[in-house]
Amino acid sequence: MSHVTIDAPVKVNLHLGIHPGRDSRGYHRADSVMVALGVGDTVTVSALPEPPVRPAPASRAESPAADASGVLLAMSEDVGVPPQKNTAWQAAARLRRAFGITTPVRVEVCKAVPPQSGLGGSSSDAASVILALCRLFSLDEKDPRIVDVARSVGADVPFFLNLAPSYLTGAGDVLAQTFPVLEGLPVVLVRPRRGVSTVAAYREFDADPVVPASPAPMLAALRDGDAMAVAAALYNNLEGAATRLVPEILRVKSWLQRRPGVVAAQVTGSGSCVFAICETHAAARAIAARAQDEEDWWSSTTFTVGKRAHFC
């Protein structure tokens, strides 16, 4: 096997409760309940031929960083992040180091979801790189080093290793509970023109922190497999910070709440995307089309999933 391709689905936060204050690592305590969706980027990881042994270059400028790391990153579009700060690059570099992999690899990410949306696209890309490397080099996905690498890249990355609806604590990176698969729930995603930087959202939250509500109603709804109770319990106390940074988020949410067929709508993560749980897939498709045609907002029709994406 010379390459592995994996779909990298995004997530929405059914409940996100950020607690005031930061720990010694600079992270907030978070109560995060996430579910994966059937839309996202595509990640391909390929093994490259071993580079030939050659004399050291005369200057550092002649030695590209990608050659030294053993990871070549190709993005379908510029996401505004240097390669070595991209989560997909970091996931590949850290997993190779953790397992002593010497074979150089090429990581290709075909973006389908805009960045700064709160959908976890970069975290899902990183997790997909990790899983692709496991398959490419016959690594045991249950090896504790896999989760360690995932957590080192980002708080949401461990969730994307298995995709079961999950309740995470700590900094949002410690799995506390998983739930029965919530499959096929119609969802529409609508994003205003501007995105929200996660760093900026948390800085804004710190300026006016809000003590979060308990996740108990959402956890009970998921245990019961009650989709309507899930919709009724949607919560995100980071929404205030996100909407102060991008006020158009409030217009998107209000617009969604007025659409026929919408059960409930909520900002996901740090924004700026808003998701709506819909009564039917037809209603979700109609809303997505109207958002694009009438408002020029990015939108996508999708559904909840609870299984890991396929390998190719």
C-alpha cells in the first residue's frame, strides 16, 4: 500500500460549556459534547521514496524544512497558516517521531469546509492524517501513543479518531463518555462571510466570562437517543464572545430560526458557523440553497454520523 485516503468529517458542539480561568497549560476547562457530520475535507497520505544520502548543504537556506522533517504538505487552498503550524503537518511529524518512522510522507488535504468556522476541520484533518499513517505503516490504533499525539496537536483531535457522539472534559480533550450512534439527523450549516479566530474568541471570553450551564440535559437526551430532546438542549456559552467579534453570526442564527423546518439552531464551537437541526433532509436542502442564493452565505446540507470514515 503506497497511499491511504480518508474522509475527514467535521463536528458540531451540541453542548459547549467553557469555564472561566485557565490552567497551567493556558487552557480553559471545557464541557464539550460533540457529534460528527457527513461532510468535510479529504486527506491523502502517501509514502515517498527514501531520500538519497547527500552531503550537508553549505547553508541552512538550501535545506527546505519539509525535507528535514520528512513531511511534505500540500493544501488545496491557502488557509493562512504556515505549513509547520498546520495541524495536518504537525500530526504527521509528531506521529513519525513517536513511532520512529523514517519513511518520508506526503500529506495532501483537499479542503471542503472554510476555516475559522468552529467545525473542527483542522482537528479532523489532523486525526485523519494520524489514522492514515496507522494504516499505511500497520500501527495499532489502540496504542496509547496515538491518543497522546492527537492530544498534543489539539483538544478536539482525539474525538475524530472514532467519531462516536462524545462528552469530553478537561480542556475538551479527555473522553468522559460516549453515546449510542445518532445517525442521519438532518443538519444544515450556514456561515457568515467572516470567520472567528479561536484564539480571539477565547480572549474575548476572558474579558467577560460566563459560568456555563450543566451538560446534564444534553447527556440525558443522548443516552435516551431522543433527537428532539437533543435539539431542545443545545447550548454554547462561547457564543457571546463569537458574536461580539462577528455580529453577523446573530443574523445568521436568527435567520435560521425563522426558516420552516428548523427545530433548533446554535453556534458551533468558537464560530462563526451556525448549525440547525431540521425536521427533514428536504427542509435542510431548501434552507442551504436559500442561504446561498439570497444571502450569499456559505452553506452545506448534511447529517449526523457516528462511524469512522472509510479508507481508500
